[in-house]
Amino acid sequence: LPKLPRLGPKKKPKVLTIGLPLILVSLALAGVSGAVYSVKRKRKFAEVVEDWELEYGPHRFKFKDLYIATKGFKDKELLGAGGFGRVYRGVLSSNKLEVAVKRVSHESRQGMREFVAEIVSIGRLRHRNLVQLLGYCRRKGELLLVYDYMPNGSLDKYLHDQPKVTLNWRQRFRVIKGVASGLLYLHGEWEQVVVHRDVKASNVLLDGELNGRLGDFGLARLYDHGTDPQTTHVVGTLGYLAPEHTRTGKATPSTDVFAFGAFLLEVACGKRPIEAQSQTEDAILVDWVYSCWSKEPEIRPTMHQVLRFLEGDVPFPEMSSLSLTSSGLIFGHREGFDDYVMLYSSSVCNGFSHCSVADSLVSGGR
């Protein structure tokens, strides 16, 4: 006889009983994870954009584009780091342009609008001896500045880091002239006066042909021609600061000129204005050269003495009428600068041409 039909409810397969809840839970977890990832991704590339920034549209970069260009700001793309931020090499995917991206911390919201306005103003500077600022990106407490990429890096490494390639005198002279030309443009040839406030070898970059370009305008200040600059905090690098700047807090073209003078000596001598470590037995080259250049024949050493100085057999003589200190030149007989120039003209130009000496140095000492 056939079996009687079952009156109770039909049992569900175990696969559905166990598998279906697991599938639902997995889908729920995947949805939550996706939402969290999406939020994190948005936060990762989140930018701060305010209405007033719309007028600076062409100068604004997207953080996502800069992130991709620098491969996520990987250490292998790091070009250098300093007190004001880290600089990375990048390639923009839109046009394959090589750029340098500087990440600058700027936590304070006060003055942000003015700061960005100055960045954009500096971005309008156009000169062959200035590193071009292409634009910026603002994200939370961070600013990212985008510059032209300089393949030969900073002049500083050619002077102080024992490079494989040493710049000859002609190349150094061309760098000095280039930076001088750039400063002239900033001070008097643009629509506003631009005071750089941090002229030094580490802020001079070399392009593919070893031309010097002044960069890093993070401390620069702008003001209209014919007006006086406002008093600000004293900023810059020790050894390049003009005395009047430290007293008054006013940065002017003249304070840039003072820094340029220190930079010129740095390029010529290969020494920073202030070295981190100094050997007490180190000789001051300027002191010894001045003794050879003295207006008094009796004070000048003989070539025999010069050779002994160079071989280290005898110590360098001390300067008598002129000494160098941290505050500059001190004249022992209270001569003024005009007297010093007259002395230079009469004692040097009577014997030989000043221009011929400059030409000789530039050409390698012929």
C-alpha cells in the first residue's frame, strides 16, 4: 500500500537554512565596508574650497590629481625636505608635465584668503630666472604648491654636498648673473614690488642647462611701488638676514640685496655664511687674501711666505686694519665705505684692469 501523505510542514533543505543567512550577512558586511571605504576615500581626497576661491580657478589643482602624479607621495618621489615642507616629483596625467609638488603645513585659517591671493599673484610672475609657480591645492590644514620641475636640483648640493659634478667659474658666474636678473625683475620690473626674503643657494634651482632659477616664494611679500612695506615677523635664514631687518622687521629690496651678497660669497667660496661645525684651526681665507692685497707694500707677504702659508708651514698673519665679524666689515682706521672704494680704485686700477680680473676668473683663471 502507498504511504499516507505527511500532514506536518515540509522541512527546508539544510543548505538554504544555513547558507541564506550567511549570504545576507555577507552582503550586509560588504555594503557597510563599501560605504566606509567610500567615506574614507572622500576624506582622503577631500579639499577645502570656498566661494572666494572661484576667481582663482585656473590656479587651483585637484588633490586627487596631485596624489596620482606623485604616486601617493611615495618616498621614492621625494626631492627634498626642509623646515617649510617636503617636495615631491610628479607627472600630471593630463598633459604628462613634470612638476615639483611642495606640501606646506598651514593650520591657521586666519589670513588664508590673503595668503592664497599672494600665491596666485606670484603665480603670474614670468621670468627665465624664476621657478614658475603653476598653482596650488588647499586641503584641511595643508597647502600644496605646484612648481616647474628643475632636473638638476638645488645649487646647494653642488656647493656643499661633494657632488660628482663641480661647477666651473663660468657656470657659477652665469648662475650669479641669473639670480641677480631674477631679483631685478622682482624688485622693479613687475607690477608690484616682490621681496623674496630668503635668497640663498638652497633656494636656487638649476634647470637642464644649469641656469640658475630663484625659487621657493613661501616667505615672499608683495607691496605696491612707491609705498612702504609693512612691518612683519623677522623670517629668513641666519647668516643672510640684513641687520636692519632684524631691528625693524621690515623686508625691503635692500634686505634681499644683503642676502644676495652673502649668496654671492657662498657661490664663490663654497662655504655657507654660518657653518654648523667649525674647526678652530681653520684659516679664514679672506683674512689671508687681504694681507696680500694691502695698500702698504711692507705688509704684503713675499711669494716665499705665500708658498709657506699654502703648505701649512707657518700660520696665516692676522689682519691689522680690516677685520671680519658677524656684523660685517670693521675698519680699523674709521674709513667710510666711500674711502674704501677710493682706496680700491687707486690701489687696484692703477696696476691692472678690474674688468680683466673678472674676465680671468670667469674664464677659469687664464
